[in-house]
Amino acid sequence: MVGSGDPAAAAAGPLGDDAQAQLRAARDRFVAFGFCWADLLMEVDRGGQVVFAAGAVEELLGRPAASLIGSSFADLAVAEDRPLVGQLLAATASGRRLDDVAVRLIRGSAGKALGQASLAVVGYAVPELDRHTYLSLRYRPAAVPAATRSERLDRFTAAASRAVAAQQGRGPAAPTVSLVTAATGGAAPDHAAPDHAAPDHAAAVQRTVAACLEARALTPDGAIDMGGGRYGIVHAADVDFRAVQREIDHATHDLLDGGVALTLDQAALTLREDAGADEGDLARGLMFVMNRFTDAPEDQRDLRGLADNLSSLLADAVGEVARFKDLLARSAFEMALHPIVSLSDATVHHYEALCRFRIAGEEDAGPQRQIRFAENAGLIHEVDLAMALKALDWLEARAAEGRDIALSVNVSGQSIGSQAFADALADLLDARPWSRGRLFFELTESAQIADLKLASAFMDDLRAKGYRISLDDFGSGAASFEFLSHLDIDAVKIDGATIRSARQAHKGTAFLTALTELCRKLKIAGIAERVDDRETLNFARHCGFDFVQGYLFGRPAIDPADLKSADDIARFLER
């Protein structure tokens, strides 16, 4: 072990040889445990100075361990991360545990930097040991993907609901969730701190604001950076945001151009466990509110106005979550089938199964409100799984009647990021191997995919089992050519708006013809959506599409008897 500073030896002075040996053995045992995860171990005193360092110091930092002793831990970080380090040490001093925080340390000395090493840091302060902070640091390769916003929101809202549950029976104080914007001057949140910082300091400003908030969070994962100068924090009711403002001013002063100051706006919500609302419903309701806050148009992001309605918005969302989960539990939804027609042989290749909810008073409402709610509340993976199960049951019933029919069901980009969804879907399919070739999957909302490698692994697993996958809404902006190069898929569905624009544009025909030719070379089928009239059908044929879908062949129907027959569709196409 390479290290410097030996607390065990210093403490062992008057002990006998056996006692010293036992103390050293205990020390080495616990250090060994530490190195199961860490590459570096450090002890930092109350003044922020390193008093012990061990591990791969030379390999990662390009200097001997002994040279770290007496150094300020903050000074070991690159300049942009020093305010962050200061906030992290302040967090441990207040009793917080650091959990997998990314920090960049200088390789070499500050006077002769050789580069930087990105490390994940965990640690905490021990009151019994003079409140020193004990840190484990692990090398973090640049290729490790960051958590998606959906994953971070999951952790944040779960932390908030746990904080509420933990407070029950412990007095009148209740946790508070604050939505926070950090902007320069009078700028809107979309023109937040990074836009007014020097380019190489923009990320440091963002990280520093997040660290200042994290230092006051009640629990790990109790603070979140949602991007665009918007943050969330679960905190005690007595947190003084004026003090937070002063800390941020001090920490970011040298990072902002011209001494421009950041201004924090805050909307606070006291969390109390409503009667009948379980921990999961509260978390999902809060996720809905957070997504509304993050995705709202710029002119609707006024936190002062939001603060007046935040409690009622959360209460409504929690109630809606409970009602929505009840709909899924009762299977109170239907499949509406819409044909995908082959242009090569004038047959129905398969039907897309669309979700239609049965809700009293909303019989004439479209499905999008419920689907959007499920996405914003983090429930869309439950919808996707329920639809897959309903489709499998339907296919099994048709097979028993001797009918060979294929269906496609939607899978949201958000669902792909859920390991629970992937495992549950795998269990469903493994128990029904007969569904291969009869059940297809359409990837929707691909803009929510932050990790293409994860998405690729999910799709590769499905395709290896014999299931085909199409990419929905290609050309709408959500799905891009990057997906074609990274993902192995069987078909792309060209968005109806793209088809319509191409018909009107001077170069539209050439563009779509080139696109279908590219797909053909990649062995990917092209499906034209919103083919609602014969003119669009002829245009799709001219551009080289393999399949078409649209109202020309009937509207989605819950009752298969309402669908046009295969013979009717064939006769129509042969005209």
C-alpha cells in the first residue's frame, strides 16, 4: 500500500507489541475494505487539509502520497471545481454523506499541472474523530455515461417521499421541497448562469450552484440539477435561502464575466403525507410537478406565480397518480388497432396497437392527455408493460381461433432506461416464446434516450430473441440519423408532418427518395405515416416506401369487426 500519514502508528505509542500488531491488523483490514471500491483514500481535517492519503496516488495524480499531506484538499482540484469541493466539505461538516460526486483533481502539482483525473467521491465526517472527513475516491473513466434526467428525477422524488415518511411522528416540522432558478440579472432561466460565464467556467458555475444546494439537502439524492438554471432541493423548513444566495455569490464571483451576480428565485412546498397517499404516489406526483416545472414554456416559468399554486398542483397530481394506477390495475383500457399496409403485395403486414383508456366523462377525449401524464409522472413504463401484456393475451386468443395476426406495441424511450421494465418485459416474453414474429415493438419518444449504448443493448436483446423493432416518428426531430448509425432496427416510421412538408417542398421528393434508399441499403424498411388520401399514397409509392399507415385504410378500431378487411384493402390498392 502506498500511503502517507499513519494514524494507527501515531496512536499506538505506549501500547505493547501485541496490541500494536492487533491495531495495525485492524487498520489494514478496514483499509482493505475501503480499497474494494476506492482507488484513493484520504482524511481531511476540519480546516480542509489532507492529513492522510493512501492508494494509487502516483498513478492517478502523478505525485507521491507524502506530497499531499498538509495540502488544502480544495487546492488539489482543478480551479473550476474548487468552489464545488468547498461546498462538499461543508456538507460533510453538517452531517451529510457524499455519494458518488464527480470531482476533477490536478495531475502533478498546481505549479506544474500534467492534466487532470476525474474521480467519483464518497465520504462523511466522523464527529468522534475530531470531525475529520474520510473520503474514498475512485477513478471515473470519461466514457461512463451520466444518469439520465429521468433517472435523477426518480432518485430525487424517491428521496423526497422517504424524507416525508421518516418525519412522521417526529414533531410538527415537515420536509420542504423548493424549486429554484438561478439566473443572472433579470435573465430568464433559459439564460442562466452558464451563458454569462466564461465558456470554460460555465459548467463550474452550474456545478457550484448544485453543490451549494446539495449541502443543505436532507438526504443523499435530495438535490437535483435539471438543467437550464433550474434546480430542486429537499430541505429542512428553516434553511435560509438568503444565506445560500450569499454563498453562491461568493463561490461564483470569479467565474462570472464582469462580476455579474446570480439571482435565486424559489418556490417552496411543505411536504406532508396526505391521508391515503402512499410513498410511491407522492413520489410520482412530485415527479409530475418537477417535469411541469422543467418543461414549461419560458413565459410560464415564473416561480413567484407557481409558488401560489404549488400545493394544489401537487395534491392534484398525487390524486391523479392514484387514479391512473387504479386504471392500470383494473386494466381499464383497450387496444385500438391500426393497419400497417405493405405496398409490395397489398396486404396488412401487422396492426399497431394503440392505447385507449376507459374513463367516465372522457369518452370523446383523445389518449394524449393520459399518455403525457404517465410520461411526466414516471409511469409510462407501467403503461408500456400493461399494453404488452394485453397484446400478448389478444394474440394468444387469436391464435387459438386459428388466426395468424401480428401486432406492434409502443415502448417509450423513458421505459428503456428502466431496468425494472426491461426485466419485467423479458419475463413476459420468455414465458411466451410463441410470440416471436407476432409481436413487434415501436420505440417512441426517442428524445428521452440519453444513453444510446443502453438503448442499443435493450434492442439487441429483443432482436436476439426474435422480435422486430421500428423507430417511430423519424424525421420529427425526436429521432435523428444518429439513431440509424447506433441502433440495429428493422424499420423506421417517417412522421406524417415530414411527409406533408416533403410534398410541399421543392426538394422534398428527392430527400425522401434518398432516405428510403439509405434505409434499403441498411436493410431497414421505411413506413410512411398519415397516409390519409390517395395523393399521399401515390407520393409514398413514388418515394420508395415499403409500408404505409393512415386513415386512408380506416381509423384505429377497438372492435376488429370495424376494421377494413384485408380483401378490401387489397382491392383498394390495386385500383
